[in-house]
Amino acid sequence: MEKFLTYFENKSFVRWVLHPNEQLDTFWNDYLKKNPQEQKEIEFARLLVLQLQSKKEGVAMEEESLGLLSDIIRQIEETNRKKNFRKITLSLLKYAAVGLLFFFLGIGYYYIQKPGSLSGLAEQAQSIQDENSVQLILGNRINVPISQKESTIEYQADGKIVINRQDTLIADTENLAQEFNQLVIPYGKNTSIKLPDGTVAYLNAGSRLIYPNIFRGKYREVSLIGEGFFDVMHDEKMPFIVQTNDLAVEVLGTKFNLSAYPSENMIETVLVEGSVKISTSGIHSPKEEYTLEPNQLATYNRTSSETRIATVDVDNYVSWHNGYLNFDSSDLSRIAKKLERYYNIRILFEDPMLGIRSITGKLHLKDEKEYVLKVLAKTASADVKQLDENTFVMK
């Protein structure tokens, strides 16, 4: 059994996460200090408990969550034996199957109606075959690769799914059951998707969106890994919620950008119009809620579990979905990271201090990567050299 599962099955640990008190805080915080090498496993287990807590609370939730996780783990192990997949690894830096389980558990808890659904979750978690194409993975286990650098997906009112305004998938509208779909965007690609409720999500490179094919119940709930710009269709009776590992963003109808890449310590939520409610819960702090106003940025620090709110020029954070990057006194290394994802390239710095150089400017992402990097280097008073097809060095 993976180490993080032993924590998840520890009732003292579960109670600490769900119902912290001074005694439990003292014990587990001391334990963390004495066992820093287990910080990642403890955080994994904590995320599972918190995601499952969303709609179920109390002792009943503790028992039910343990049973649900065990069933899912067994299904994954069975899938691995049958299909001879490699062992699932625990890495937030790559989109491994166990990492996906946190999101399946977060939104799947509300939708799973029968044990048969679990095998579908297990197989979907490992269904990506072509890492160079956008992957639309439907709940009926159909995997649709999309090779274009920029693509669009639209769910229509009659149940059809239209890809790039030409290819159409026909849904069985008479026997339409609620299922999980995934949209996986590799580096070098970006996609927009019109969800079944009319909400449009623009997904940046290196992102994954998990969503149901039908929104039912009290909430319209999706899960995000990476970055997305959301133009949410207003529905006062059914709020729209975007879940990440560390926080949830709830809206009725608005436009906002959410960046939550696993490899980055900061989660950024920027509001363009309307209002959003952000709910956070850090490992060393209780759950907190914040309400943003237009032109505000909420930055959540995964390490300290602290949130800071500031007024910003939102264009610097949302312009990517319109095909350009706008930056004002930004670190060169931060801009380079965005370009690495967008073009699926690697950018090195001969002098590490060059990465903290603050620059201001605008880059058009429709241009070829070589030209964009030359413009960036000139703006930073630096030179750029191409080492191979996808590797560049700045000096």
C-alpha cells in the first residue's frame, strides 16, 4: 500500500483534517517537524479527505470515504493487472493517475451512483495514448485525439459535440447518463470548450479539465489542473464551481482566470467582471473564504497557506487566451515559463541572475517561437541562442 493511504486510513489523521483542535494540531504539526520526508504523502492524504468532505461531513463521511477510496484503488489495481500498465506514481509534477484521483474524488463523489462507475474512473485515469495531441476523453471510454495547435470543442443543446466547427460526435440523447469527461491539453497546444451549460472555458497549455457531460444537482462543478479562463453562463439557482487541489472558486455567472499548475507554488485567481468566492484550506490553517471584486487578484501560497489580494491590471493575467502576453515589471523567468508551455520548448539561462530581471512589454503568441524569443531577449537586453529545435539559451 502506498504510504499516503496509511494516513488516509488513520482515523486520528482524518479527524485532524476535518475537525482540528489544539491537541490534534500539536500532535500532527510535531509529527510533520520530525518527519519532513513524509510531507508530500501527508498532503496527498489530506487532499483526499478535504475533497471528499465537500458535501459529506461528520463520522459518516469518515467511514464512507474510506470505503470509496478502497474501492477505487482496488479497481485501479485490477485494471493494471489486466492491461499490464506500469505502477501508478505519486507525482504532482506530472499528470499521473493518482494525482487525477484527487479531482475525481472531489467532484466524482456527488455523481457516482453505482460501483460500475469506478472501473471507468480507473481506466480513464490511464487512457492517454498520444501526449502530443489534445485528448478529449469521454465517459464512454471514447478517446478523441485533436492534432491542431489551437482547437475548439462545443457541446450543443441537442447533445452533439462539435470539434473545430466541423467534426461532430453524436450522443445518445434518449439514454444520456451522467458521466465524467476529460479534456487534456499538452504543452504546445491550447483549446476552448463550450460546456453543456453554455459556459466557455479557454484552457492553456499543460492543463486538464474534468467535467460531467450533464450538470445536475445543486452545483455545476468541474476540476482544473493548470490554467483556464472561464466565461461562466449565469445561473442563480446552480452556482458554477471550479475545484483545484487547494481551493475552490464559486461563481454564479462571471469571467475570471484561474492558474493552478502543480509545479508552481502560487495559485492565482483574477476576476474580470462579476464576483467570485474563493474557499481555501491549508494544511496549517483552517478553511478561509474570500470574495473578489473586478480587477482583483487573489494569490494563494501553497507552502504557507496564505492568501493575498491586490488590485491589478487584469490584462496582464488573462491576455493569453486572446493570443498575446502582456506583462508589466514581470520576472524574465516567469515569462519564459509561460512560453515554454505555450510553444513546448525549453528556455535556459546562462546566468541564473538573468531570470530575475524585471521587464515590461507585449508578445504576440501567433508569431513563431524564434521571433518571439528574439523580441523577448531584446526587451530584456539579452541575447538568445538556439541549441536545437526546441531548446534555447538566454545570456
